[in-house]
Amino acid sequence: MEDWAEIRRLHRAEGMPIKAIVRHLGVARNTGVDPADRLVHEAGQAAQMDLWFPEPRIPVGFGQAAMLPVLVMTLTFSRFLTAVMLPSRQAGDLLAGMWQLISQVGAVSKTLVWDREAAIGGKAS
């Protein structure tokens, strides 16, 4: 097991203090930087798209309320966030929302990253 994984296990799961881990493993205090905590992105490389479903229900007319999705785009280099509320999570609404967010930023990242959104790159039927 790599040092960072063992350090994480001892600290988080066992509740062992860092000084005790250093003594136990015989490593320096700055050993074992977790690579998952240290992602490096270049400017313009990627943007992360996520859907957020805020709890408050929004009045949508005729006495009805709905929990509407919010499309959030994060530029991975600067961590700049921008968002837009959508009427649904259907592909057309998602694409229109993506277009609106990208237009607001004024440029397109090389890669747009989505995490488990069925309407984007889902299985063909």
C-alpha cells in the first residue's frame, strides 16, 4: 500500500494523530501527498458540468411547485462557477443550458466533463 493511502487509513479510519502516524511509519510529515487531492489543470483544459437539485420547490404556475434542476459549470483551472436553472433535465434543456453557460464565459474549454448524466452520452435505445 502506498504511503498516502496508509496515512489516510490510519488518520481517518483509526483516528490516529499525524505525529503518531509519522512515528509509526517512520516517514516525514510531508510524505504521502494524496494524488487525488492534488489535481492540476491548465487554463482552458476542462470544465466540469453538474446538475444540482436545490431543496426549495419553485412555483411553476397554476398552484404547482417543482424542484427544478440547476446546471452548474466549474472551470477546473480557476474554479470559476456559473449556473442556470433549467425547466427539466431532458437533453434539449441541458444542451441549451450548456450553450448559455459557455456563452457567458465567452470561450469553450478543450474538454467538458459530465459525471453520470443519462441525457448526456447515455445508452442508445
